[in-house]
Amino acid sequence: MKVLFVCLGNICRSPMAEAMFRQMIAQNHLADQVQVDSAATSYEEEGNGPHPGALKIMHKYHLPTEGLISRPITQADFANADLIIGMDDMNIRHLKAIAPKEDRFKIHQAFDVVPGKAGTSIPDPWYTHRFQDTYDSLAEALPYWLDVVKRQLHDQH
């Protein structure tokens, strides 16, 4: 199973989500069954590592940051991912516009699985500079995605 987190530049929200979710997957002994990755809807930051503000938060919570290099989403990502999780309305609109029709059902917003919070955006800290808020939002949403992943893995067996 493959989970892909997506934001505009792939240097703030989605690499933070990737690092956090990868750690959760490992802690739940699912690393052999679940791949976690992240990508951007734009090419602007291609090849860059995480934003210094994102790195600071990731280091604060002892999240691994090596290998987190921005890259744009590809058609192969749409085909290979089981879940594509965007961070805000703009990400979702862009993803649905470029996704093949048969893969659009894989696209979700981060808070869509959180009771009472569907459609809630995680604001881009590149603009807000509120990287702790980004972490806190992801820390709220990602456990629900872990449950979704566990259910899908269970249903496959």
C-alpha cells in the first residue's frame, strides 16, 4: 500500500506529514506493508529540501528528515498511490484537475477523515510562518489516516 502526501511546494506540510506518518507506520510495525511519500503540485521548489521552519519542528519532535527532497507529483504517482492526501482546497482542486479520471477517488483532504472537520484546510506555513500549527494539525489528522490504512490492509487479507 502507498500513501502520498501532497502540498503546493513539498517543502513544508507534505514532507512533515511524510516524516510523521512514516514514524507512525514504523511504530505500528507496518513498514513492510506501507510506503509513505510526498510530492508537490508545483515545480517551484523541485530539488529543494524542507523549509528551515519545517526542519526546526521536525527536529523538535525527532522526526527523520533525510531524503526529503521536493518533487512534483507525476502520473505514476496517481497510478501507484492508494491514498493521495492534500493539505488544502487549492491542492485538492489542482490534484483533481491533473489526475486521471480513474484515480480521482484516491484524493482526499487531510482533515476529511476527522469527525466534524471534513474540508478543513491546513494553512501553508510558507505564508503563515506557523509551523507548530502545521505540526499540531497533522498530529490531529494523521492518527485517523493510520486507522484508514489499517482497515484497508485488513480488508486486503
